[in-house]
Amino acid sequence: MRTKDLFLFKIFYVPALTVIFVFCLIGLIITLNVRVDSKNIQRTIGDFSTEQLFVHFLQAENQYFYQNPDNPLFTASNMSALAIQLATRIKPTDVRTFLGNELPGLKLYETEIAIAGEGTNLSNLPYESPPPTEILLKERQVAEEKLQDNQSPEKDQKPVINPEHKTVFIYQSHSWESFLPLLKNANNPNDAISSDQRVNVIGLGNRLAENLMKRGIGIIHDKTNMTQELSKKGWKSTKAYAVSGVIVEEAAAAKNASLDFFIDIHRDSARRNITTKTISGKNYARVYFVVGKEHGDYLENLDLAKKLHQRLEAKYPGISRGVFLKSKSDGNGVYNQDVSNNAMLLEVGGVDNNLEELGRTVDVFSDVLADFYWEQNEAKEVNGDGK
């Protein structure tokens, strides 16, 4: 009799209870408006690297790989954190996920820290806030005495020859970004704006271009006044990447250029205590890299930024603030980096850095990039990929 009752229970009651449970679960999900979208899933599993997953699966099939089980991937704590993130969209290590629904505007700051440099944390994440075009059009006076103090004493320098084969493209999407010490009567960060190439980021591009040419690397340096271009089109400053995007695409498509590296130079809006590092008694403007993750190959750009960050830190510890990932909700999201795996957005210094500090840092970055460039080209030749 008991066997018959158990059989009937399995045949009729278990399916019925399962259906009721599923309906209740669906009703609960609809009522609570729980969404497990692809963005949330990507953010959650992003904590696991592809290499870690691959090694884990190898371990599952081959016991030889279990020789060092000190750092297991799927531990109870890891899996519980993963389940919490998928179910609630709350990441225990990120305070923004706790407060995002309660504080207006907090969700807009979704910048991810791919690599945290010295002192980098959630409280000093970089954010974008381009000033209105009418503010950009207001010209500021240049502190000429500051420029004279930093002029090179070597007046008989030979002109630098730009190699015929052009492989690096330098440009400035926010060409108006300048520095307070180089402008007269400028104290507010919002005043660090100028169309004068001597005191804005185009000047940094000039120095980078000259340094790379000295190392035998062919350069194309675009010096477009982005403020003027935006004004001509009647566009807001937020459209700057659309303007520079056309410039980059035209350069990449040019028949006489074999461009590989694309460098967009910017200046951060943070203050001196964040953007300056003293190394061996000398002050350097700190740098950081921004990677836009709204295109399919952004991991290649991320890999490049990480490598350059690590090389900078190896030579000058603390000079890099790190590598940051940005989506459309916290910026442009692409930053023209879909044009090449070797495209980057480099932020150099902040509003308070002076010409001497900026120059030192550009020189350091030039050496690191040139070394990386030639190593990469030698590897291509060895592998038969050289041009």
C-alpha cells in the first residue's frame, strides 16, 4: 500500500507542486522586478579571468594540474558572492552597488578600476564633465613668463627628422584642456582652458611626437582646434569624440600611412595632491589610461594599457594612477579605440601641474612607449608579420 501511495505521489503530486512553485517564483520575480541582464552577468563574471577558468577546466580533467591547489577558483565564498551579485546586483566590495538606488546620480559613476595605481580608490575615480562650448570659446591669457622659464637653453638644436614610414597617430579630442600655472589669474579648475598650443594638451602631443621621432618612429600629429570645430558645427563639447573620430578614421584610411598606434592625450581635472608624484626628489605629473569597453575588441586595448602601466610603474613607481574601464553611462564608451588594438586614451597630469612636471612625465612615457613599440615590431619580424 505504501509503495502505491509513493508511486501516486511521484506521478501526480510532485509535478503539481513543481508547477505551483514555478508559478509562485515567476510571480515573485515579476512583483520584485528582478532583472538579470547581460550587463549584470558580464560585470559579475568579469572577476574571473579567462586564464583562471581555462586552468580550472584543465584541472577538472587532469589531476596533474592540482599540484598547487592553494588558490582554488570556485570556493564557497567565491560562489556565494557570485550568487549574491547575480540575484541582487550588489557587489560586496563595491559600495556603489549598495547605495546606487538610494543616492541620485551615483549610478552614473560606473567607472571600473582595471588596475589601481597608488592611492586610487572609489573616492577619486576620474569623471568626465566637459564645459559648455561658450565657456571654451572664452580665451585666457597665457603666463608668458612661465613659458620662458622652461625654454631649453640649447638654441642650436638640429631639427628632428620624421621617418617616412608613419605608424603612430597623436591627437587631442579635448584640445582645449590646459593647466592653471600656465595661465594668468587662473585659480579655478574650470579656468584651465586655452586654445594656445603652447599651454594646452597639444603642446604635450608636440613633445611626445618629437621624442618618438628621435627614437626613429614615424609620427602624424593632428593639432585640430576642437573648440573651433565644435563651434563651426554648432555642437556641444560632449560631441568632441564624434569630431575626433572622423579625424582618426580618415587618418587610418589614408593610403600613405600604415598607422598602428593611436594616442589621444588628455588632462585630468583632479587637483595636485592626486595628480603629482615625487620620485627621487623630482615632481612628476601622474598619468592614467582610460579604456572604452563599448566595442567588441576592447580587451586588446585593455591589455595594451595594462602593459604600459606596468612598465611605467617598474621604472617610476607611483607615476601611474592606474587603468580605468568606462561604458557609455560614464563617458563616450569607445573613445575611438575601435580603430586599432593599439589605441589608447592617456590622461597626463591635472589642472595644477606645471610645464616642468608635465615635460618630465611625457619624456618618461615616450621612452616606455618607444621601447614597447620596437619590442613589438621585433616580435612581428621574428614571427614573419613585419611589414
